[in-house]
Amino acid sequence: MFYESSDWHSNPDGLIPEAKDFIKLAKAVGARVIACGDLFNLLPMGRESFKGSMAVRELIEALDGYPMDYVSGNHDPYPWVWELFGEVPNIHIIRALDLEMDGRLYHFTHGHQYAIDWAILRHIAPGFIEFMVEHFPRAWYAFSKWMGWVPGQIKPRIEESYRESQRYNDATGIIWRNAIREAQRKNYCVVLGHTHTTAQLRRFIDTDVGIRTVMIDGGDLREGSFVIGGGGDVELAFL
Ligand SMILES: [Mn+2]
């Protein structure tokens, strides 16, 4: 069994309380803890402000040695996560995670690399975006914001409206569409975040497997939504 969540967007002053609850719940049932990116606002705040911060300390304390897979996102680029958590043995830092559980393959990713949908570029875009996030994080972040690919910018702030942040838009649709395409091509279930909006697409696989989820977006943990997997399928869950 696994528990997956993303988009905690914690600031240096502490880990969001929902993340502590999520880890507590997962530990109680012995689930594998997988976090799919944007756990900390390293962008735009800068990784320096997170070194020795309360937020970093509180994640280590909440896990207390319990293993966690940390898939990097666009706000927390892979090399920067390494700078903060590389020394913590129970935190496994990875760009994307492939996992086989109960006879089903899962692909865990943050999802920002699915944002580009320009014809032929679509095929090279994920690798290109990953390269830009790693090597030019600040420039790419600024460009992404300008293009409207950063969800926080295209949706109202969460404090202003609880429901509005769950609103679907075209940028969200492009990300899900590319995730579904990849799920079909690779024959696995894509588990992602980034859009801050929950979604689950189930389709008939074959007579042996039946109907299974091929794409699931756990949404924004600050609103309580996350993903529970096991027994060959996944489902949306709430704190
Ligand atoms: Mn993101």
C-alpha cells in the first residue's frame, strides 16, 4: 500500500500541518510514503532560506526515520532537494518513481513536464523541461510564470476561496492529456500533482485486469486531498 500527496508548498517557517497529518496517517497503516513534488517553496524564495529552517527540520522529525520517496517538482528542483535532504538516509530523492505494486505499474511524477503541448515538441518537452528546471531553475520559473504554467498564478489564492482553487482550466487539461497519453503508451498508471486540482481517469484495460485508474491527480494537500494505492488500483482520499 502507498500514500501519495504533493504540493505542500511549505515556507521556511514550518511544514504545513496537513503534511504532518498525512505522514501520521501513512505511518499508522504502514503505507509507503510518496511525495510528488512542490513540497517547499524553494522557488521563488531561494534554497538558502530553507537551509537549517524549521520546515526542513519538521519534515525530518515527522518522518522520524520512516522512509519517504521525494519526487522533485518545479518549485523544488532535484539538485536543490539534494542540498537540503541528501544526508537524510530515510529520504529517497528521485526525479520520477516507477513502482510495481500488486501486479500494477505506477509512475509517480510531479507533472510540470507535461505542460507543453506544441505539436512535435510534445515528445521532447518533458526532457527539455526537466533540464531547464535543473540547470536554469530561476530563469525557467520566471518563464513558466509568464507563460501561465505555474498553477498558483492562474488560480485565486487558496485563502480567498476554498472552492475556486479546484477549478479546471486549459493548462490543467493539457497536463492531464499528456499524462493519459503516456499512461497508455507505457501501460502504467500515472500519479501526478502540480495542477492543484483532483482528477481520476479510469478505463477498461482488459478482461483479466478490468477497469483500472490510468491517471490520478491528488490535487493540493492543503485542501486535504491525497492518493491511496494498493490492491492493484488507486483512489482519491481526504484527510
Ligand atoms: Mn508544480
